[in-house]
Amino acid sequence: MPAYPFLFEQKPAAEPGDVVVALPPGYAAQNGVFVASQQALDLVTYLQGLDRTYPALPDAVRDDGYAEPDDEGRKP
């Protein structure tokens, strides 16, 4: 069963228009399929509508884990 079970429904077979959720073999339903509820579809549409895609600023991307230490052994 997927996380947030209230967003999904287990059915014996998918009906026309249902969005079937593909799950790994260990989590798939023994009999039937899991389909996304209208709430789940609305949530996905809302999250995609937020459009949080934007380029990162050049100085905002850093990885201090691989930075060379300075003369006193401190990482910048």
C-alpha cells in the first residue's frame, strides 16, 4: 500500500479514466490494482502549478564537504 492511503483506492480492476499507480512487486496488491483518487490527482496538479523551477544562483551552489581546508585546517 502506498504512503498516504487516503489518496489511493484498491480496486479489483482499473476502470476507464483511472490512474493506476505502479508499485514494486513487494508492495503491489495481491489482487487488483491501486488507483489514485481525485484528491491525489488534484494535489499533483496543485504542486506542479507552483512551478518551483528556477535556476540556482552561481554562489548558492556549493559543496563544503569537498572544499580544501585553509592554512589553519578550516574549511571555507
